[in-house]
Amino acid sequence: MSVGIVSYGGYVPYYRIEAGSIGAVWGVDGTARGKGLGIIRKSVPSPDEDVITISVEAARKAMKCCKVDPEKIGAMYVGSESHPYAVKPTGTIVAEAIRAAPNLTVADMEFACKAGTAGIQACMGLVSSGMIEYGMAIGADTSQGAPGDALEYSASAGGAAFLIGKKDLVAEINHTLSFTTDTPDFWRREGQMYPRHGGRFTGTPAYFKHINSCAKMLFDKMGTKSEDYDHAIFHQPNGKFPLRVGGAMGFSKEQLEHGLLTPIIGNTYSGAVPLALTNVLDHAKPGDKIFVVSYGSGAGADGFDITVTDNIKKHRKKKWQPLSELMDNFELLDYATYAKFRGKINMGGVT
């Protein structure tokens, strides 16, 4: 029996900051800098939002749009690189929030920006083997960017949840595979507040090598080419990389349109590809084919060949809230408020 997506839900925080507002503080043309990165604005979590609250919102949205009893969920995996606790799982809180039964396996996952898709793969394996009936995989982040660093223009917040099973699929996952090497393009050591990156090294030997290698493997495995798909999604650390890598493979801007969210919400890291897939499913028609390749620094890429089913129509009912509503409804912040929200202001030890 096929394995795939039974339901899904995405969440993006309400607040935003524009690239121009960030650049103005550092004496540069932020609008031009953002344009160079393909980013207009990015999402900003409220002071009371973190990976747990984002994951709970996404998971609840997914459960509202299906008739699955949450007690039938046998696995919960939350992928992120900004879990609130260094020692205390995020997944246990999310599982209890959606009233899952305690007889399930839970783990937090971390592989830079592809931890969410790794969770989907793990759930697929458990469901396929018959060990569990349903599994939930979540990719969510409240990503960090040091003040004045290029990452500050892109690092944002958001996440999406996917219920994986065999029955009543809204999208069938025909195949998945991965390409992984030890490439240190981006890292954050224990106790450090902000990550470090290899600048231009994060491009050709990291992002592009892994995305291209994984995509070629998937094309070869499925015997397909770019024109066989209606939608394509690639990891989006900025608004330029996915257009460049997709164009080189023969994908048109129309095929990439619904899966490219970074220009208006920023790079949500582990939530980037999951949120993009959420938006594509919101717009997809039965029978549409989706080509997906995520990327995580360190470094690896996960590829998915997906076919949308007729059940996608049932998902769009009264309780369904398209991701576009969250993306289009926002309030802009000035840099001072943004810095306060993100804890960038050093209070000299005062809390």
C-alpha cells in the first residue's frame, strides 16, 4: 500500500521586518542588499513564540483537516536547529498538545535546514514497515542571524507539520532518497547564540553540489525530467539560489512559483521546504506531480517524488486555512522592536 501525506498544516508568525529597516541600522542600503538576496521581508516570532508553539500550531492545523484520531499517531518527530531546550524534547510537548496517546515514539531531530524532511523519511519507514499506523513529522525554526551579518536579512521563523500514513492520502510519496557528505559550510557550537558560515563556500561546494546530486539521483530513479512535474521545490536560504538551481535543471518560474516563499517570509530553515510544500499543496490539483529537494548544511539533501490525489479536495473544507492567509496578514516592525523580540539587546545580565 502507498505511503504519503494524510494531512498537513503550516504556521508563520504575524510580525515581519523589511530588509530596508535592517540595513538602515548598519549604514547600508538594506533594500538593495535584500534585492541582492531576493528577499523583501522576513517573519519575526513574537516574544512568546518559539519552535514549540509554532510546531503546536502547525500540528493542530494538520489534525483539524482530517478525521484521524490523534491517539493513532505512533511517532512524533520535530526537526529544528532552534529547539527551546538543550535538554528537554520539543516533541513530547507537541504530542501532548494534540492529545496523542503516550504509547508513541518521540524524538527531536537536527540536521540544519533539512531536519523536517528527515522526519518525513523516518515516519515513512515506520509506516511502511507496519510498526505504526500514522506518524507526524514537523519542520520548524526560529532561526538566528547575528546583528549586521548577511544572515540577519534572511533568518526567520515558521514551520509545517505532515501526518504520514497509508489511508486517505492527499499526496502519495512515490519515492524518497538522500545525498550526504561531511561539508562544514554552516555551524553553531554549543553555547553560541549565533551560527557561523563559510560565506561563498556555502554555495557551489555545499548547497548546489548536494541539491544537484540529489536531484539527479531522483530523476534517474524515477526516469523523469523537469517537464514531467507541475511544481518544483528547493531549499531556499535566499530568493536567488532556488531559481538558479531550478532553472539549471530546466524548471520554469511557473513550476517554482508556489514553492518559493523566502522573498516574503525569509528563510525558515527547517520549516522552509515543509512550508513551501504546504503552499504547493494548497494550490495543487489532483494528479499534479511535485519534485522536492531539501538541503541541510553539514551537509545533505533529501529528495521526494510526490503525486497529489483526489483527496486534496476534501482537505480544503471549512477548517482549512490556506497558508497564503498567514503570509498576507502581517504587521511590520522597526528594528528596535525586532531586536527586543529576538533578544538582540544585551541587558548586562538583567532579565
